[in-house]
Amino acid sequence: MRALVGGWIGRVAVRRIRRKGIDLSRVAFIPEPTKVPLLRIGTDPIPRIAELRRSGPLYRLPVPFVDFRVWLMTGYEESRTVLTDRDSYSNDIRHLFTGDGPATSDDIGGLGFTDPPLHTQLRKMVTPEFTMRRLARLVPIIEEIVEVQLNQMEAMGSPVDLAKHVAFPVPFQTICALLGLDYEDRDGFAKLGSARFDAALGGAAAFGAVSEQREFLFDAVARQRLAPGPGLLGQIIREQGDTISDFDLAGLADGIFTGGYETTAGMIALGTIVLLRDPEHAALVRDGSPEEVSRVVDELLRYLSVVQLAFPRFAKQDMEIFGQRIQKGDVLLASLSGANRDAMAAGEDPEHFDPFRVPKNAHLAFGHGIHRCIGAELAKIELRIALPRLLRRFPDLALAKPEEELDFRRLSIVYGVDELPVFF
């Protein structure tokens, strides 16, 4: 799935707070109203999201320590409209980083934070690897990874942590295989995945995880320059040579890695929780046809929306949209979890999971427009392999503690659980 907003607002705020000489330890860093798009009750967005969707198309988020306005969209049509419009909005956030704080413009890269023509050039380099024909080469690799992890889970005995033994290692190993990352890289990456998306830790902590992970990737790119491997990094180096910088290549790798690991891990864990609520739903995935499993996976993606916010869009000029005056430089944030719970997306009863749903419109779980997640099909393949095999191997799988007692992430742009104890 996609690389995300990370802690970008937090990083800007941290820099400006420090410039003002404010003691960060005494700052109530995230006001309660600002937390709204990241808060959940179990697998559901908080009721406030639905209230905001009913009250109007735009809600101004009270973000502290920044000199631009931030607008939240919680409706499907509004979100889709803005995410489609490449002419009125920019994804480039480098103007926010001037080099006098913990983040600089040199720390920003990848597909999510670039505009055409650079975005077009970068995406063109990786698009061929994500066609269905090329992804088909990964299917046996993913199947083997899943089987190995299920074997390890079974060997551990019941109860066991499903997140540790299946949900996280499956997409992690898959994306490492895709990129061609060495095993020595992998342990370092694994420790940084969730920290970069966790607003509860504050912007400084999120930025620290981003910076450290980027350093791993710069090192990996440098090694690939000397001896290009069989993965995507080596392929790009062989094809592009010095026409792509280490910075841009590391940014691409960062986006693919973080977007394809943490998000899919969240989907496997949370998807398991949802399916175990109803034996008939679990049986549909365990015993269903490929078409039935595919439909259930799409509904899980809509219902869970583990990527809670799309990349920020910056207004390129003053404009009026949805009856609201927007100033140049204002930020529009699309709540993907809110938009996917809109009846315009789901049809009837959008707040509930329905594995037989025929949606009214395509969901926005992977975003929309030119910045739609390039790894969307890979994520679906992993889910269509992992979930049925898990439920077939352990037909009596059950949560080892009540769902309401699970430790869901509190303020993470990528939603999930870090531990998922189960019986089998």
C-alpha cells in the first residue's frame, strides 16, 4: 500500500517551536480537536467523523504552531474531487523545511511528496514492476513466506501473537524481496515501521524514525550502486544509471517500503479480527472462491481504511471550493476512513462490514488520482493469499482476549495493533 503523511505537520511544528525557544516537554503537542481524524473506537472511526461529514464538506483543524490553515474532508465526493485535481493542489512539501530545525528539504522525497513532472518520471520507473504480469512472479514467493510464517506460528503453540508471527513478517519479507534489500538491512527497518506514523509519540519522535529509516535506505542504495542486485533497486540502477540520484532512489524505496509493509501488516491483523467476529464470514474466506475472497478483501479495505489520511494537498492559489474560501498554501486533508464510511462510497449501511456488499462507488483505501498507491494490487494479492491460508490452517482460530481489550494504536496515521494474541 502507500507511504504516508508520516509526521510532516509534527516536523514543521517542532522546527517552529524550537525557533521560538519553547520547551517541548511542556507543550500539549496535539490539541484534542486536532486528533479527530486519527482517533478510533476499535476498528471504527469515532462518531465525530460522521458528525463532521453531516455538518459540511470542510472542517478546519486547529493545528498549533503552523502559519497555514488545515482543512479536513470527511466525505467521499469532496475527498475524491480534491485527490483527483492535480492542477489546483500540490503535494510538494519541501517549502515547509528551511534547514533551521530537525527537518530539511533534503529529508523529503519519494512519490507522495512530489509533483509532476518529477513525480511522473519517478512513477514511470517503478510502474512496470507493479503490473499484474510482473506481480504474478511474486505470488509463489508470497505463498512460501506465508507458509513459513504459519509453520512458525504453529510451532510456537497456542496462544501466540499473530501480529509478530504472520501479520508483520509477511508483508515485510515480501517488500524486501521486491526491493532486493539484504537481510542485514531488514532488522533495522523492522524497528522503525510503526514509530514514523505514530502521532502519539510527537513530531520529533516520528521524524527521528523517518530520518533513521532513510539512512538505512541510503546505505542500501549505496551498496546497490556498487553491485546492483536482482530486485527493484538494482533494476532501476541498471536501467537509469546516474540519471537518478541516490536521494530520489532512496525516496522511491522509502515510499514503497513503508507503504507496502506497515499498511498491509495492519490489514492482515485487523482483517483477522473482523473475520473472527462471525464464523460465516471466516468460512467465506476460508472456503470461498477466488472471486468471493477478492470481494471480501475489498470490503475489508473499505471498512478498515488502515491508512487514515491521504497525502496533504496544498492549495496553489486562492480559490473557493465547497462554499469555503481557501487561501494559497492552505492544506486539505482527506480522511480516508471517513470517506469510506460515506454512503456515497459504500451504499447502504456504510458503518458496518458486509462481505456481500456491492459498493456504490470504488473505495478510497488506496487514495485516488495520480498519487493512488502504486502497490495497491500487491497488497490485495498478499491479503488474498494470507487470510484464506491462515483460516484454513487454523479453522478454530480465536482471539485470546476480548476485542475491546486489544491494544489498538492510539494516534497513528496507519492504524493497527502491535500485538494480536490468538488461540488455535
